[in-house]
Amino acid sequence: MQKSSAHFSTKNDGRTYDMEKQKLVLVGNGMAGIRCIEEILALQPDRFDITVFGSEPHPNYNRIQLSTVLQGDTTIKDITINDWNWYSENRITLYTGETVTKIDTEEKVVYSNQHRAVKFDQLILATGSIPFIIPIPGSDKKGVTAFRNIEDCEKMIEYSKKYKKAAVIGGGLLGLEAARGLLNLGMKVHVVHIADYVMERQLDSTAGHMLIKELKEQGMNFLLGKQTTEIFGEQDVEGLKFSDGEAIQADLVVMAAGIRPNVQLARESGITVNRGIVVNDYLETNIPHIYAVGECVEHREIVYGLVAPLYDQGKVLAKRICGLEAHAYEGSILSTKLKVSGVDVFSAGEIFEDDKVKSIKEYNEWENTYKKVLIRDGKISGAVLFGDTSEGNRLLSMINKGTEVTEYFKKEKEELSSVSFVDMMPAEEVVCGCNGVTKGEIVSAIQTQGLTTIDEVKACTNASRSCGGCKGLVGDLLQLTLGDKFSLANQKEPICSCTTLSRDEVIAEIRDKHLTYTREVMNVLGWKTDGGCSKCRPALNYYLGMIHPVQYKDEKESRFVNERLHANIQKDGTFSVVPRMYGGVTSPEQLRKIADVAEKYHAKLVKVTGGQRIDLFGIEKEHLPSVWAELDMPSGYAYGKTLRTVKTCVGESFCRFGTQDSMGLGIALEKKLERVSTPHKVKMAVSACPRNCAESGIKDVGIVGVDGGWEIYVGGNGGTHLRAAELLCKVKTSQEVMEITGAYFQYYRETAHYLERTSVWVERMGLEAIKSVLNDKEKVSELNHRLDEALAVLSDPWKEVINDESIQKEYYNKVTIPVMVN
Amino acid sequence: MGTTLQRVKVAKVSEMPKNIGKTIKIGVNEIALFHLENGEFRAIENRCPHKGGVLVEGIVSGDYVFCPMHDWKISVVDGLVQKPDNGCVKTFQVEVELEEVYILLPS
């Protein structure tokens, strides 16, 4: 090609470019090749005239998500990465359903199976892999399929409608995903595997066997250590025979026994091929102007079958082919973080010990988790996690950096927050391995497009779109980038995924249309689901009760279990009981009662709570009514989206510093405000002097006695979002405290979003706006009036249950039937 | 292999408010029995495949229950855990006759 006489530079690298575009041909329309094209277009959109050939009739789709298509959860459209429009918008000539059959490396022309000839200046081979079909008799019968593309999926779905028995040959990741999909489709599934545990590339024997146990509980059947020798049947598959003489029946056989690089075209064209197409560190083959990327490639003797390394390759190749400086591709450390059938597994680097590689293992049989960290030459070189993969990202980072094992132990002791973890991440580090999205790309999208939620980041960048393993990291990046604005930004958000309406819109409709129960709200306002969800049902129940305190009949079935049963559920299904101890003040009589009940009902644990009262653990649900009856104390509402406690210091009754009666005021406040529903829990305290022994400074409402009066502080939080309370006002009498606190309390009830703590609410509303409402005497009076209305209808829930046998029968009793022996 | 089912009487319809689970222990089986909004009765094993949470206490919506421990959504009809999580629980056949609820157990 002649260079034109007018040279000009588009980059400051000393090179010159022709005005005429170079012809780039990509053989293969899959994830690796198209990702590389995207990188090229990002670098130099006008350099190439691009033509793409793909054997499948679809535009580029996410092959990793095929298992969700198999389960019938997503459609082809949903897993498409680049739709038809993308190709036309980028002026790419795309030939689908067409296979390149010959490359003339001398003349630089490719020929397709439809007798098309296309010239090229640069050629990229991204022919991917072909599934390995075990060469046994019967492998060509009807009903035998691979699990590689959309057609395979559709075939399997068809078969699941007509037949019952499936066998999957291959217990690697792909085989297990196929098995899971077929189980979902209602088939009976056997996984046949030659090794004696599954996923032996990613897991060691311990983790592999733990996985098998979990999958068996889900209904998967395993035939391990079995070699298939024949697929029998007439024209249709009827079953498999094994080398040990045993056999099973099957109507559908899925070959998930591995993949092989698709190299026939390259080999026939004189390109050097070993197991894969051999490339150097710049993805160049032995023939100039011909490159290769993806699963078909062999680099430093390694062929990759996971997506992240292929995206790394694509980046390097794109720079190279555009004539830019590129870091050499040096290979990738393999890491996989997966949810296989609901089970979390993580694997990175090397996973087996030998004389040079030592391991640190943690096996927790109780929680069914396993962690193994491998160390070579004193540096972290690999890891296997089963059941709890939260440490995965951190370990991968250490493996990549070759962190010293001493550093690892040090970091274990530090409480490294997840946000500081993403803070320290370099911008080029890949956060979403399935889609190859870097920290820099996510942060940039958040900033330039004003993104505020994980869903928005997902829609914009594809991060967390596939397996979702990086969702936490995406959330942390949002927190890191947006800072305080992160949680506040969720204002116009729909209350849950069942609706598009926001909280304000729903409340307006409830008032407007006089809606009076949750099902009515969901029907009238067009809820997407039949019955709502665990987010909106309690929310609607709260809003309806707040709007109609007297008439509304609280829906027990729309309450979270704790609030429904008036006890705190523990992880073993027992409950804890916390009786009221107003202001944290008790008596010998109360303590005796508590002790007696704890002994009689064999409480597993008796503990003093942060709220200045006592908690009894290990109470069975059906014993709750009797425990309450014998305690004869009102419920402490330790479970409620209500006032929890009003902590107090001793105050002027005994303390030499106390200027006010903190206990008296605290008890009065607790007695007045207990039981009524609030958007989220409310914690209060009263201290008798600024020494603040009751910790009023971190409470939703914190009162501090001063000489001659009281200071009221609001919006504090001592928990997940530590926040100091701010001064609302100063008053003279405890009567005024009750009045202002009541009005404030009711204002919070009426204007906050369900699940919004006062600390968040105050920042959103603005303290000045709240102050101006509370400075208005009329508004204060009206707010207190409405609060009193809501309080008047309440009574101790424990007493209600004790006196109502039908509630006990319906909500607390278990039915136990001894098994009959015939 | 014979799969004869044993019919075990477990509750009266009148004692089962809608959308409130009831714990039924039959031998070693611990079962969560639900009376759904549409009037159907469904039964699943009372153990979430995630970390063993008691499903009987979950909020029920349509054909689904939300595990009270970590909010996994599970179909009470086929026992399948809904996306983005994975897994399944055992289901049991239920019959209603003359206002009595029976669970069918393989004997």
C-alpha cells in the first residue's frame, strides 16, 4: 500500500498514519475478539475498516451466562453484550452464520464457506474453543449435546420438556452449571466424572468433597471415578456404559468434558500451532500482520479458559495493533470466584502443596467453610475458599503482588475496612472479572454520569452484571466516590423492586385513594408481584399504620418475625426475651423473677444489654407465652422498629455531679413513647450533666441536664453510621422536654422513609428545617395530638398473647407428631 | 421401589391464618406448612439451604417465602431458591379434606 505524500500524526509517538483506513478482519465474533475490537475503537476509532466473521447466528453474547438461559431465567437478548446496533453504529461489517475456511497468508485474503473473499491488512484470529466430545461409540446419537452455545441451550430446554433423565459427563465448572440448569428444568440428573471429586482444577480434595456434599443435598447425583466407554441406544440415546461394567439410563447426555482450542483454520494456513495458536507477549503469531486472542491462543505454553485473562490479552493486542506502546502480556494468574448452585467458592493461583509449597488451612465443620492459603518461598501463592469467599479479593491481590506471608498475618489482625481496600486499589485493577471492568472505569462512570446506585453502575458499565460476586466492591466504590452523599442519594428510589413508585408517591396515593390494607395498596397501585416482598410489605404496613393509627389493623403477616412474635430470633431458631426495665432501673424482686424464669426454662445465656436491661437467650417459640406470663413484666421491645430504650445515668438522686433527675425523666420518656411504630428503631438517653454518662451524644434523641434546664440533642447514631447528635434546643422544664421530644418523634414518624434512621433523616431534611417546624407552637401541638392518638390504642403485646389462646395456637405452637412404626 | 405415602394429619384449616407458617415436626422431618393467599396449602422443609435458617418464620408473598435470616427468596411450590441465589429445599405434598390438613410422607 502506498503511503500518501501528506503525513500527519494523530499521536505524539513519532509515528505517522495514512489517511486511508487499514482493513482489519476479525475471525470469530465472541467475547475475546469483540472486547479487543472495543479496546481498539477506544484507542483509535478511525484507524480501521473492520470486518467480523462469526459462525453463530447471534451478535456477541455472554457465554458465561448461558447457564441462566438454560434455567429459563434470561433470554438471548438479556445476555447479548453487543447488539446489532453496536456493529452498525461502529460501522463494522458483520457476517454471522458464516465461517472462514481459508486464509491466504501471502495475498492476505480470507475466504468464507459462502465463497466470500475479504482482503485484510491486519488479521485477528479469535476462533475460541470447540467442546471436546469424547470419542466413544454412540457420541453421535440423537440426544447427545455439548454445552457451548445458545443452540445447545435450546436443545437441552426442548429435551427437558419431553424427557426425565439426564447425564452430564464432566464434573468441572461447566458440567456442574449444566447439571444445576437441568435440575431446575425438572430433570433427574447424574454427573459423571472421571476423578473422584469435582472441579479438581479449582479445588483441592477437601473443598471438592464439601462441594459434592452440598450439591447432593440439592438433588444432584454423582458417579465419581467413572469412565464412560459407550453411549448406547438405537438412534436416540438410552444410556451410558462405564469401564467397570455398570450402566445408567439417560435420555439426554451433555458432554462437558472439556474444551479444545479451535485451531484447524490456523494450522491449515501455516500458522504455528501447538495446543493453541502460538503467540508472543504481544499476541503476534509467527506470520506478520496476523494476531490471535482468546481461548484459541497459547501463550507461554498456557491456554486460558476463563474470561479475565482473555480481556487482559485483548488490551495488549489492541495497543500493539494500533502501533502504540504496550506492556508485554506476561500471562495471568487464574482466579475464579463463583456461585456454583448457591455455594460460594474461590480459587486463585496454585492450589496444591508439595515440598516447596506449604499451606495454612482452616476447616470449620460447623459453618461448613474451608480456607486454604498456599505459600511458596514465604510468599502467598494461591488460595482455595469454600463457603465464605469474602476474603477472596484480598487474597487475590496478595497473590498478584507476591505478598509476604508475615504481611498476611499482620493484615488478618487489622480490621481492614472494605472501603479502604478499594481505596488502595490502583485504577487499572479489574473489579468485575466476568466483564473485565476496572476500578477506574467504574469511578469514572460514577463521576461523569452521576451514578448513585449499584444498579445504575451495572447498567452503565456491566460491572456486577454476571455472577454478582463483585457487587460488594461496586458498593464500596460508590461509597468511596460519593462519600456521605451515597446513602442520601437514594431518595427518589422506588421502595422496592415490586414497584416504580417512591415512598412519597405511595404515601400520597394511600391518603388520596383512602387505601387501608397492604393488598389493596399493591393491587390499586399496580405492584409487579403478587404479594409484594420482604421489603415493601413491612414498609406498607408501617405507612398504613402511621396514617390511620386508630382504624388500621396491623398485619402480623407483613411484619418481620421478631416484630410479629415479639421476641428476637437467633440463628438457631430459638428466641431471646428482653423484659422492660424502664430507665435501666430494676429491683431485687424483678431480678429474682428473671433468675427464676431463666432457670426454669433453661435459658442458654443471661446477658446484660447495651440498652441497660437483661436478655434471656435460648427460649423456644412455644415457651414464649409461658415465659412472659411468669415474668409478669411488659415487653422491652428489643426487636421493634419502635423506641428501644431510654438509657439514664443515676443523676441528682445520688450522683454528686448530677444537676437534674435523669432517671425520672428517662423513665417518663420511656413509658410515654414505648410501643408505637417508627420508621426504624429509636434509641434515647438522658444524662444529668454534660459528663454525659448515659452517652446522649450518640443517640437518636439525647437529653443532657444542665444547671437550670435541659439540652436536647438529635440525630446521633452509635452504630454502623457513627454520628454525633446535634443540639436541637435548650429548655427549662422536663415538661417541655416531653413536649418537644414528642413533636420531634411524631415528625420523624410522618416524614422519614421506612428503615431510615434519624441520623440519615436529619441530614436529608436538614436540622434547620426541623428546627423551624418545632419552633412553631401550633405545629408542635398538632404533632403531639397525632402522637397521642397513636399511643392511646396501644397495650403490652405480651399480655395480649398470654390472654389469647387462639393467637398462641396460631403463632407460637409447633405441631409434633411422633413417627409411627409399622 | 415402592413409594407409598403416609398421610399424617397435622392441623385444622381453621387454625391456620393465611401467610403465617406453622412448624410441623414429624419424626426427624421438620416441616414449614403455609396457608397461602390463594387458599392453597404448601409444605417445605424448614431449613434454608444457605445457613439453615427457619423458613417457617419468613414473610410469605404469593408462592414465595423470604428466609428471615438473610432474605433468600424460596418458592414454596417447587422449593427452588430464586435468583440471584441458588439452591433448593425439599417439598412435601399436602392434602386438605373436610377442613383438616394432611402432609404426605414417604414411609
